[in-house]
Amino acid sequence: MTRMLVECTYVFEHPAANSGIQRVVRNVIQQLPATDANLECIPVVMIDGGLHEVKSLVPLKSMKLNLMGLRVKLEQWANTFWLRHRALERRRPFSQSHFSRRVLYVCCRLAAFACFSAPMRLLERALKGKHIPERCVPLQHRAGDQLVLLDSSWHANFFPLAEQLKRDGVGIVSVIYDLIPLTHPQFCDAGLVKVFNDWFDWIARTADGYVAISTTIRDQVREEMLRRIGAQQVAQRWFDYFHLGSELDLSDAEADVDRGLLQMFKMPDPVFLMVSTIEPRKNHTYLLDALERAWAKGSKARLCIVGKIGWKCEALIERIRQHPELNRRLFMYNSLSDKSLEHAYSHATALVFPSYVEGFGLPLVEAMQRGLPAMASDIPVFREIGGDYMAYFDLATPQSLTDLVVDMERTQRFPAPLGLEQWRWLSWREASAQLVERIERNLNPSVAAPQSQHAHCS
């Protein structure tokens, strides 16, 4: 029997995180296929130099895990604190005086150390090793196992352990979400670009196979591997892809929908929804430019931005917060629950997704699976996902999105060649099964491949 050890270390250690990769990892782990005579799928984490089988991704009610949740909260508060600091730097007197900015920085550093850094270090010491017995147990690897690196591992410290597993006969499979830090470094923190580049070098040397989340990324990975290690080494690896699911697994039927969101959707004017972390790659500035053009023509369309505040977006956040249309035709929600997001998908007029580059574009399938039509930037991966069921606009011309918005408001028709009546996307159970099947197929090419799951139907 083959054992597939599916790694989920970051999500295990950060159970409250709910951005793109964390959502994928959690859902794939929860929907892994049941054990049969040929295959056993085991969720694993690599912590403190050891391999452990996960018994629960869900936080358990205990003081130790409450402390872990507090540490995650402190990280979030620290990020918000420094975001406010950068916004303050652009205001008088700090924008006009190097000395004033320096004094502000020193004061903020001292405050951050006292309020965030020192407590986080104390919590790390208190938590070290203590959460392992409750949520996972040690696992002994064996030759022939396949370690599937599903989680975001570029910041991980388990590479020596993975290399030891490989020396002991364990295969390594890397799931790759995108190559954005390599292909579009201008959208990323310089530290991430370096860390990701080093990680990809390690993956290129260590992994036996690679599974991307779209054919677009699969082909990019193969090209990058050819550039780094050459055709002879690439010929010894395999490359494949799987598609992501669409359910919002953290939607709680008993939870309340955000009151402001409820009030906004009570008004009859159309709502164009954007769901994403706010950061430069997602191109919110283009979106706001396009809607401002529509408003200048008299459009009553409203723009609703949903997503946590990310990085390199201080000027955009300030623009939104000072915008004359804020809470009239422009709305922003930075911490909606999945229940509230479900409500937004169910009541909006269309999803708008102007990203420069993506590995997949999960909000697109989340929206369309719920009957919400989607407009997206005209990039290859969105064509792969949406085909003729989506409408596309030109990233070089905000007016092209303005025209789509104004025309849809005027005609009440969505400008895509095909309607969503025949649309169907994978569930997370199907997506998880697809991942496992495609790994199996590449490990044992003599086994006939199962019928492929197609993303959308015509």
C-alpha cells in the first residue's frame, strides 16, 4: 500500500488563517480520499525536527491553544500597527522632516517591542512543543511513502527533515500555487522574493514531481525548471496540475451577516463585488479608476471591496478612506466572515477581478458556482478557468471595464457568450480526489488514468 503524507504545517500552526493557500490546504486535507487497499492519505506536519500525523486541524479548546490564537492575533495587530505607521509618515510634520520621521520610527519601534515583539517571544517559549500531543502524534516514515508538500513551505524550517526522508526512500511531490515572486517580483516584498527564489532552488533539486493548480502554472514551472537545472534533469521529473474546489467551508449557518453589508444590499442599485486581499498585484487601483469613470458618466453602480488589508497598499487605503463616494457608491469590508461573504456572492450583480497575475483565481469559481457572473482581466489563467462563461477586460485600458459596467447597468444583461446555467465546478471533495489521482497516475503510469474532471461544462 502506498502512503501519501500530505503536509499542512503552516495551516496546523495558524488555524485561524483563511487566505487563498490556507483555504486550499484546509479543504484538501478535510476531503482527502478514504483509505483503500492501495492507498492511504495521511495529513502530516513537520515540527521540531519530527514528522507527525495530524489528528485535528481544528483548534482544540485548551489554554495552550488559546495562547497560540493570541500569538496569531498579536501578529495581525503588529501588521496593522506598522500599516498605520506608514500612513502617518506621509502626513505633516513627518512628510517634511527626516528628524521627525526618525523620532516617529524610534517611538513606534519601542511601542511595537513592548506591545507585540516581547509578548510574541514569550508565547513562543510557552508554546514550544506543547501543542504537539494534543493535535498530532509522531509518525514513522517508511521507504515508498510519498511526501506531498501541499502547504506554503517557503518560510518553513523543515528542509533538513525532508531531505532525510528522501534519503530514506520517501518520494517528494511539490504542490505549486504560482511563481509570482519570480515572474512579477515588483508585486512582492524583497524578502519574500529572495526566500521564494531559494525555496524554488531547493524544490528543483529535491522534488520528484510537481503539481500546479492550473495548466498555466504547470507550464511556467516546467519552463523555470528547464532554465535552472536543464533538460536532462527535467526529463527525470514529472509535471501535472489539478483544479481547486469552490465551497466556503467556514460559513456558519448560525452566524450573523455583517449589518453594514445587509444594509448596502437593501438598496436597488447594482453592486460590483471585488473579493481579494488588498495588495498591488490585485490591481484595486485600476478597479477604482474604472468605476470613477462610470460614476462620472452618471452610473449608479456601486463598488464593494472585500478583503483584508495586505502590503504596499497604504496610498490606496488612504484614497478609499478619503473618497467622497465612501459608504455611498464605494464600500470596503476588511474582515467579513464566510457567512457574510456568501451573502455578498448571493446578492451582488457581478464579481470584478482585475488581477495582473494569478495562479488560479479562487474567488472567480466561488462566485460563479453560486450563480454570480464574473468579469476578469484578460490573462491566460482566467481564460483557462472561465472560458466563454466570463467577460474579460483589457488591463491596459480601465475604460474597457467601465464600458462593461455601464453596458450591464443599462441592458441588465451580462456580456459573456455563455450563461451560467450550464456552469459546473469541482467540489473540494472532487478537487482533493483529483490531486491524489494525478499524483498516483504519475507515480504509476501503467495504471489507466480515470476520467478527467472538467472544470466547466457547455
